[in-house]
Amino acid sequence: MKKLFLFLPLMSVVLFCACGGGAKRPLQPVSGPYADPSIRAISGQIDASPSDAALFFKRAKAFRALGEDSIALLDLRQAVLLDSSKANYFSAIGELLFEH
């Protein structure tokens, strides 16, 4: 039991140091498909309103236009989770899966 009381504070210090001690790291520049201006604009809208299924659908269409079908599928699934009453969300998933 005594060893446990010595071990826990030591591990706390090790974990604190391993995590950077709370130091903030600069943000990395966005690259890949998320760097596209249209995607960034819609992503900003999603950050402001994360429960808006229409925004996820809109971003999915933008990803499809860029040929990023895998990412588009993730956004389409999120749109369905947020609003399962829209048949066009399901239809878009079906079309995407049928093409591949």
C-alpha cells in the first residue's frame, strides 16, 4: 500500500511531462481536401452549428466534387444521424456506394 502512494504521484509527474506540461502547440496548417476554400467555409459553418444536417450534406457534395468520396460518405452518414427524415440524404449514400 505504501508503494502505491509513492507510485501514483510519480506517475502523475511522468504523465504531465509526457503530455507537454500543458504547453500549447501552434496549430498545423490545414492540408489535403480540408484546405479547399469551399470545404473550409462549410466547415466553419459546421463548427458554428454542429447539429445542422444540411451543412453536412452540403459539405458532402463539395467533397464529392473534389473526388473525396470516402470523406463525403462520413458527412452523409452524419447528416442522416442528425436528420433521418430527409430521403435525399439516404439517396446520396446509395448513389455513392453504388458508384464504387
